[in-house]
Amino acid sequence: MSPHPYDVVDIYTPVSGMVVEEGRGALPFHLIHGESLVAAAAWAAGEAGIDLIDHSVPWELVAERGEVVLLHDPLCPMTPPWFLARCADRAGVEDVVIVGVRPVTDTVKVVRDDVLGETVDRDQLVTICSPVVLPASVVQDMFGAGGQLPATDFVALVSALLERYGDERVELVEAPPEARRVGSDQDIAVLAALTDPR
């Protein structure tokens, strides 16, 4: 089997990163392949060449670094390092926000007045996973004057970024299956089976 083109990464510019645990309860500390989800996410970021910084660092200081900032969700713990690196590179080169997404596979129905309605076309839907990558210009614009991250929930964060910058500066990039988001121990078991290294 040939190596993935991003197995060996060379991020062209320094990238800061944060594993965003806030608002996710205790699930980030459950185990996958013998490690906590948050540890697995941090390992992947480190393998991608991303300089992890503590989420308690004030955003104004983060903005002063003048770097791309990658936000990684520990509930997407098995997101491959090559994908994180590719997203960071693209955000820096194209000066756009990059958001990892997965296709929606469940059937989605419209509900009006507690009545189940028509089926929504899944081809028009995505599930936000990880990462969300902010180019240096967006970091400076949002946080240079002491601003704060508008939300730690990635769906709310991406909505805020779309409202502020529009589709032309926020690009959705399909993530590999390993990047799927977990919401329960059952989801962790499925992800563990999908990513079993044996």
C-alpha cells in the first residue's frame, strides 16, 4: 500500500492549535484505543506539526503570534494528522477559514407543528466535525483587540464565522471517515472499530 500524500507533512508556516474541551462534558476523557479522546486529539495535532497552546491563553496574545490557528474537537479524536496539516496549509495559503465536515447519512425529516413532514435532501447537508482553522488575518480581525471566540460549540462557531465572513471566506472540506464526531460511548466503540490499527 502506498503512503498517503500527507503522511509526511511540512506545514509551510507556523500553526498554533487548541484542543477545545469546553462545553463537552466528561466525554473527552473517555477512552479510545487505551487513551482519552482529548489525548488522542492532542497527539494527532502534534503529529501534524501544530504547536498546541493552552485554551486559557488570552486570544489577544494568540493574535499577536500572527499564526494560523487550528481548533480541534476532542470529540473527533481520530482525525488523521495528514488531514489536520492539509487544512492548516490551505487556510494559510488561501487566507480562508477551513471547516472539516462529513456527509449526513441519516434520514432527515422536516417537522412542523409536531407533524412529521417531507424528507430533506441529504446531499444539501453536512455534519461539522474537526478541525476549524482560522487564517492569521481572521485571528487578527476577530481577536486583535481583545475579542473572544464567539462559541466553543463548533456548529455555533461556524455559524458565527459564516455570518461574519460569508461563504467566500469559509470553506467546507470533506473530512475522512476517521474524523467522525462521537456523542456517546456507543459512538466511541464504532469509531474504535473503524480505526483499529490491527
